[in-house]
Amino acid sequence: MGRRPVTPPAPPVSPSTPPRDPSTPQPSPSTPLRRRLPLVLLVVAGGAVGTALRVLVTLAVPPTGSFDTAIFAINVVGAFVLGLLLERLLRGGPDEGRRRVLRLGLGTGVLGGFTTYSSLATETATLGAAGDVLTASVYGLASVLLGVLAAAAGIAVGARWARGSR
Amino acid sequence: MGAGLPVTPLLVAATALAGGVGAGARFWVDGAVGDALAARRSRRTGRRAGAGAAAGAPSPYPWGTAVINVSGSLLLGLVTALALGAVVSPTWRAVLGTGLLGGYTTFSTASVDTVRLLAAGRRGAGAASALGLLVAGVAAAGLGLWLGSLLAPA
């Protein structure tokens, strides 16, 4: 009764400005994720770790055969792990808090930086331009098909893991 | 890393950092492409049937991944040809090619995108996201290699 505040709380913005200006850089629930600096830095840090891992694997795996075996293996393994991670997170609950940090840091960052498409495309184009269309086709098609199978297997394992942890 | 280039810890660190920047750029471009398509869809459905018409619509085609991988493949073809023509040094080829463009483009997301489209019964979109993207990426890389060879004959 007598405990009402005398003055109402000040409005967050002056009446002359519209209540929600999409160009305002203030982080609000509607701010796109890519405009939130901590999330961008999380992806950058994860991408640096993933790229370093990719470089170390390419240095450790000796070049065998007529195409880039290291990138081939990196891409297939990365597709499996990303499928597993994303499915596990998706079934764990909404994309927020710790789940969002794991998705962006490990998924978009580490695994996105670990695997690469430009190297696959350039290697395939180089093989094709050199006249080795057979090796180019095998490298390109085997990468894509095994990548899809690996991602599907990862998703299946992630779904089982999520069911088992309930 | 190119053959013959001495691999120092500093080079690995610079390449990794460039890969992080590439991943950040991918995060930004993917979100920007997704937002632009969502805005276009809502304008269309708004004209046709009012707000909320998009509810229950199938998940959008992953154009962000396609734009990223095709543009990154074009640029890596260009950097590779410029390195063959000795315009780009082996060090810069490693930092820009293996690092920046390797981190910018991604294979794992494209594979998971394809599985999700196929699981949703969208066979045509799934084939486009796997085989169509491969053809487009290789063509873009070939275009980059060709442009680079014009700029810097080996």
C-alpha cells in the first residue's frame, strides 16, 4: 500500500530513441552470435588449436600414394567427431551456456579449423589439371562419401551416448 | 606446409593463429549469410501470408557453408598458383593457405550438413551439399589456379 516507489524507474533509453535499435552494439538476446566478441574470440582460439593439430598431423604423416593422405584422414576423422559432438549437444538441451561454449569452441572452432575444404578442392583441381582425372575423382569423391558416412556414424554414436547418459 | 620449407615453432604458431582468424571469419560469414537469407524469407512470407507463415518450414539449405568453401577454394587456388609463380613466398603460402584459408573453410560441417539434409528426406539438397559443393569447390579452385597462373607465370 504505502510502499510503492514515488518515482517509476527510469526508462532504459531516452524517449526519442526507438526502444530496440538493431544497430546498437549492446549484447542482448537478439544480438547475433557473430557480433558477441567473447564468442568470436572463443571460435578464433578453437580455430587456432584445430589448425595447429592439422599442421602437426600433416607433418607426422609421411606423404604416401598420389594424393594428400593426411588431409583425407583429417577430414574423415573430423567429420565423425563433429557429428558426435553436435548430436550429443543437441540431445542434451537447448543451445545455451556450457553447451553453446562447447559447440562454438570445439565444433565451429577446433573441428572447423582442423578439417579443411580448400585444400581438398585445390589438390583435386591440381590433379585434374595435370591430367590425372582418375586420382582426382577418387580423392574428391572418396573424401566426400566417407565424410558423410563418418558424420552419420558420429551422429549415431552421439545419439546413443545421449540416451545412455539420461 | 610446403615441401622444403623449414618448419619452425614460430611458423607453426603463425599458421595456427591465421587459422584462428580464418575460423572467426567463417563464424562471421556463416551468420551473415544465414541472417540475410532469413530476412529474405520473412519478407516473402510476410507478403504472402503474414507473420508466422514460416513456422514448420523445412530447415534452410546451408548456404553459409557453401559460400565459405567455394570462396575459400577460389582463394587457395589463387595463393597456390601465386606461390608456384614465386610471387608468394613459401612462408606466406603456409600462413595464408594452410592457416587462414585452411581454418576458414571446413569439411566437417559440410559432411554433417549433408547427413542432416538426407535424414530430413531432402535427397536433392543432400546431394547438392555433398557432390554439388565438391564440383563447385573444385571448379573455384581451378579458376583460382588459372587466374594465379595468368598473374604470375610459373
